[in-house]
Amino acid sequence: VTTVDHKRIGILYVVMSVVFLVIGGCEALLMRWQLLFPRNDFLPPGFFNQLFTMHGTTMVFFVGMPILVGMGNFLVPLMIGARDMAFPRLNALGFWATLFGGCLTYFSFATGGAPAVGWFAYAPLTEHTFARGPATDFWALGLVVSGVGTISAAVNFVATILGMRAPGMTLRKMPFFVWTMLWTSMQMLLAVPPLTAALVMLLFDRQLEAHFFDT
């Protein structure tokens, strides 16, 4: 729980991703069973939309990105000859923020049902008019928290790869996997902060009667 070792944190990321992969896979199986033949009444329409939202969110934010971050955590310092990641405590914080964000997102089921806004969550479907329960708030808050974890991991990778390579290892001599982690981290730094800002604006819309997405 208190480790700041990059290898252990990498394993924690991968294990967490596999757990969420099983959860998201079960949601996909339920949806596919519903779509097995026409006029199937296995799932109610509202619950199908909830599964669609949670499956997409889970696979993108709690499986795809964390499992890559976990593999990078384990391998990048070993590949570039670094003692650890540049910011070990920030590394641990990033994992726990991601896990807590995933838990917050799934706590939306405890409010009487998960959000039914689609994993893309296009406005105005996320406004109070169309999503009246608190589930969408839990979903947005969970993604904000996990976004903090993703941003911290990306900053850590960029700092580690650019500043902690072994003597003599120029950028052109880096292993290809390290290059992929560097570029992926830069993409995360370009994509996740605007997404996090949009989610904060959505929470302002829903809780403080702002009008960011209410045309």
C-alpha cells in the first residue's frame, strides 16, 4: 500500500487493469447477449445504456491507459538505466488516484443506476434535463480524479525519460518501447487536461447552475 518502488507500482497498475478488464468484459457479454437476436428482452433499455456507458468508460480509462502505464512503470527505468521514476511519490499517487477514480465511477451504481449517457457523454445528454440522478456526477468526478492520476503518470514518464537516462544513452539510442512511452505520455498531456477541464465544467453545470454545455 505504501510502496514507491516503480516495479511494484507497475504490477499494481497491471493487476488493477486486469480486474477492470474482467468487469468491463462482463458488461460487454451482457450487452452482446441482449443483441444476440431481435426483440430480445434480456436487458431493459435503460440498463443497456448504463452498461454501454460503463463498459466504454472502463475500457478506455481503467484498462487501456493504466495497463500501458503499468508496463511502462515496470520497464522504462530498467531500459534507460534509471534508479527509479523521477518522482516516486507522485508515481504512487497517480496509481491510487486512478484506482480511487475507478471506484468513484462505479459507486454511481449505488445511486440507483449508473449514468446512461454513453461513454462519449455528448452534451446535452449529460445535463440535468436528460440525466437527473446523481450517477452522472459520480461518473464525472471519478474521471476527474483518475485524470489527475493519468496526468501525474505522464509528467513522471516525460521527466524520467528526458532527465534520467544512463550516461551515453542519447535519445537516438533509446529502446523503441521507451520512445512509445515518451510519445504516449506527451499525447496524454495534450488530451487529458482539456478533458478534465470539461468534466469540471460539466460538474459546474450540474451542481452550480452554470451554462457551459447548456446552449
